[in-house]
Amino acid sequence: MAYEVTATRKRPATFSELQGQEFVVSTINNALNNERIAHAYLFSGPRGVGKTSAARILAKSLNCEEGQSDTPCGVCSNCQSIARGNSLDVIEIDGASNTSVNDIRTIKEEVLFAPNSSKYKVYIIDEVHMLSNSAFNALLKTIEEPPPYVVFVFATTEIQKVPATIRSRCQQFNFRLISVEKLKEILIGTAEETGITAEDEALFWIAKEATGSLRDAYTLFDQVVSFSGNEITMEKIRSKLGITGVDRVDAIAEEMARENTRRVLELTDEVLMGGVSIDQLVMDFTAYFRSILFIKNNILKESLVGSNPSRFSKTVVEQFSGAQVEYAIELLFKLYKDLKFSLNQRFELELAFSRLSSLCSYISPNEILRKIEEIRNEIKSGHLSVSEEKADSLPHTETEEAISPEIRDRIIQSLRKNKLALSSALEKAVSWSLKGSILQLTFDSTYSGNAVKSDLKSVREKTSEVLDESIDIEISIINPDRDGNSDLDENIELVKRVFRGEIVNGD
Ligand SMILES: [Zn+2]
């Protein structure tokens, strides 16, 4: 599949012009300069990264009238006919439409004739994985014992579909996707060569859209040139191709971070009125929040973030937590799916954007669980008082100390003589702690707590006496009466003690 010679850019004529495949190029150059020519090459890799171009350059390098080298002259009749695609000795075959064993038989017969006017007869078979099994088998023999003047160059996007028997008989070259940075660099060169001024952001956008394919990058570049003239700007691309652009997405996201729903909806309307489709806008926002997630995790590589990290609003990066950004992406993914079945796509979008405007107050289930766990631990340690400022008061309890069991028993015992009910209620306290001159008693039963509260004076006096200092009492009640029976049980217990009796079954 040959790619078109574009208005702004010719095909690479030599290996040094084949960009983004440095490893492949240096290996082939070495082979050419050392006259170590294989009879079968296999170029594999994604579409649009230079496999067919490399095959044609190889053909020229082998057949140039100036002699075999990695820099074919480009002006001799052999170089020119190969460039035009009408050399009798360079045969290009599309594997996708010549898959039968008969096609291969024709090749087998043809290879027996020496080249017309060149040193080598070069067969370039593109998409070679499309050949049938019998065609591969027919080909195998020829590759194994080719006439000395024949060179095969196979190209494929799906190396795994090429039989191992063929692969093992070829010198293999793996072509790679070209990085966004490299594509941008190539485009900068192209713009300079053709006298076109271009904004850095615009070229980065083209490079990014090309997703690793130089061919796609050139095609898109030409398309942009066709409506931009000699000056490529992001603004022109935006208005012509309906792209939202980081700036506008950023402005809307910033209003989301400020929880300004009204501005979010107004700006969204402006973008949509500018011709951006709803699908596009949702995709742009998904990509945007993905970028924010990367930046929040300190991944700042431009090709990963999708734009220069400094282009993103600080407010957005700082205002949203990682969990909130993840939630935003999740919500947008769901929105994209829902749009397919939506009665009104625009309403659906506005609803989602309105929700994103309160993203700052979103709490993830994990955070809720963590809070519950904290509270549970506070309850367990007996630190949770009924007071609402509990959380704030907790850090100030550093002077708190537990009362030793002996002293506790002495207080309870000394009350038992005259205040049996009070002493029994006091025994039910789940924690005793002394904070300065205040004794904090915690109960998990309202009944016992109230019983102690009703005669605080006695407890205060007895405690002050035992501890030999003036003590105040504070009562807290936690988790009161969960099963509802504890009060009843306690009453019975109390009655039992007061009357020094035994419980007998009433029946
Ligand atoms: Zn030449």
C-alpha cells in the first residue's frame, strides 16, 4: 500500500531521511556498506511508520547506477524509475490482493529471468501475512534458493500471522511507532522546509493525533495546511475541526473546581455553539481529567500528559483530590456510554457537568470507610463523649491518666456501706480516667450513668477523700442500651442486691 506523495512533503529518498526508525536504518546501512545483502527481508510494524518507504529506498540503494550504497543518488534512471514506481526490476505486489498460489507461481517463474537493466530484481510484497498457506509454501522454496540477483522485501503489520518457516529465512526488522516528541520534531522540520509558520501547540496536536504514524502525521499536516495557509495556529484548527482545546476545557474545569455551576453551564453552551460535538467534548474532558490524574501523581512527560503540564490550571490540580479526579473520569466514561441511548444528549451532558461542579465535596467510599474506622477506634478506647466537639477535644487529653483498679475498688467499696445502689451503678462504669482534677466516668448504660449522676455529691466526696484532693466528676454515656434489656437486667440485679435475695421464677 503506497502512501501518497503529499503537496508539502516528498517521500524519504534515502535511509538518512527515513525518520523515527534509527535502529533499523543503522543496521541496513551497515549491511549495504559492507555488501552483506540478504536475499529476503521482513519489515514488520504498525501501519504508516515507513516500511514500504524503507523497501523502496533499499531497492534504490541496491540498483543505483552510482553503485550500491546507503545514499542512492536519486537522479540516475534506475533511481528515478523506482521513485516513479515503473522500474521493470522492482516489482511491488500487494499481498492482500495477490494471495493465491497461482500468483506466487507466476513470481516463481519470473524470478528465473535476470534483471533488465539493474543489478538486482527486487520483489516488494506488502501485507505479506495475507498470503494463503499454499502460497507461503510455494514461496518458501524460492526464498531458500533464490537466484543471486533476487531480493525479496516482505512488509507486514501482523508479524505473528507470517509462518515461522518464512520468518526464519528472512532478515527481520521491527519498525516502531514513532513517539509524539519525534513526530513533532519531524513536523517542525517539515514546516521550516516548506516555509510555513506553525504554533508549537498546533504541531504537538497534529503529532498526538497521528498516534505514532508518520504517514498520518503528514496527512493531517497537509489537511491543516489546506485550510490554514502559511500560518498554522491552534485557533484555526479548533474552529475548523471542532476541537475543544486545552484552554477552554481548562476554563470550564476551573469553574467546576470553584463549584460555580452557572459558569460551567454557560461556558459549556459557548463551546457547543462553537461547533464542538457532545461526544467530542466528553472525550476531551475525559482526556483532560486523565491528564490531571497524571499531574497529581507527578507524571509530567508531555507525551503522557497530552499537553505541556504547565498549561493546566493550578486551581484544578490543587482543588481536586486524586479520588475526586478518578470519580470524574468514571462519571465521564459512564456518560459517554449513556449518550448512545439518551433521549437528549445535551441534557445528559449538562446533568453530568452540573454534578462535576460539586466534585469538590465528593467523598469516596474508601474515605468514608476510613472515617468510620477512626470513629470506631475512638469508641473502643472510650474517648467518644457525647459532646459534639469530640474530635477537637481529643488532642487535649494528653494529661489524662487511668485510675488504678485498687483505688477504684476502694471508692466503690467505701460507698457500698451506705450507698449500695450508687456503688453498684458506679461499678458499671466502663472507664475511669483522671484529667487534672476531673474524674471522667464513662458508662455504656443510661441507667447506671443516670444513677451515678443523681448522687454525684457522694461520689465526689468519696473520691476526693480516697485520692486526697478535691475532685470533680464528669459523666459520659456511650452506646446506651443497645439491646434494650440491659436496664431491665440491671434493675433486677439491683433489686437482688438491695434485698439480698435470689431471683425465683415467677411461674
Ligand atoms: Zn541512482
